[in-house]
Amino acid sequence: MNFDQFNTLIAGTAWPVILVEGTRKLPEEDVGRLAAFARWMAETYPQAIFRTGNAGGTDTAFASGVAQVDPTRIEYVLPYSGHRKTTLESGAAQIDVSKLTAVAEERVVYHTKQASPEYSGMMARRTKIPQLRAKAKYILRDTVKVVGSDEADIAPATVGIFYVNVKDPMKGGTGHTIRVCQQQGVPVVCQTQWMAWGVGC
């Protein structure tokens, strides 16, 4: 996706949800660039909501940039209430995926397995093995960030802005989130693209 396509999509959507996230191992020299780009997006698209999972590194850097403009436009999707609560921006919305109804959770599980079949076993046994239940919450959080939930009135993502490990971009939770985006037809924009746009950072 080039800048003109991104701008047309976001400017032409009434209430876009921009997913901002990526690797926890964010190089220190890029923290300011992510914050600056997020701030630019928040200023440029005042109708946009910025959704993140509140992981360390990339998620925190993006959220800090949005918070400089309006922290109430940040939407945290959390695996459980109070997740990394000291890093949550004051005034931001919080969605606790552990409080989804059984029907809503099963729908998220379906999309999780479609995007990442390797998690099928974890999903099947998550209610029987406490350790798997805890791990599953993080994966389900990543799926909800993209697909939303009709039952919980969570809108699907419009576009995903990522900062990935370029050597292994599909690793772990970030890779799963990208696969869910691809499955759902949500455009994915990584730093090799958005940093070349010449805006914000």
C-alpha cells in the first residue's frame, strides 16, 4: 500500500480503526520515529481510533504518540483486565477479551485457527489446561484486534500499521496478527513502507 492509497482509505472512512503494533524488540533509535508517526496520524485523521495490544516496545511507542494528541482515541485490547496497567495511557478505552461471551469467543477462536492452524491444539485444550488458557488469551487478543466482535460492539480494523522484525516478520503474536489481517482483507503496512512515505517521521 502506498501513501495515496492509505490516505484515501483513512480519509474516506467515517470512523477508521488503525491498528498500531509490532515487535517488542524495538530498536531504541526508532522509538521517536514511531511516536512521531503516530502523532502525525492522530493529528491528520481526527476521526481515527488507534488500536493496540499494549505490549512493550512498538505498541507503547505508537500509543505514546497518539496520547500526545488525544489519549481517548487509543483503544487497548487486553488479554485480561489490568494487563501492564502502569503503561496504559490515561483516558484510553480498554477492551478485556477475557470478558467476551462464549459465543463471541468461539467466533474469535474460529478466525484464530483459520489464520494460524498451528494454534488449533491450544484453542481446543485452552479450557482444560490453565497454562494454555493463559497463553490463549494473548493469541485471542491479537485476533480480536483485527476482526473485532459484533457481540461486544468492537469494530474490525481498517488497516494495520506494523513495525516488524524484518528478518522474521511472521514470528509470534505479530506474525499471527498479520496473518489475521491478510485473512480478513485488512491492508498491512510495515515500516519499510510507511517510513518511506516521508510524512510524520
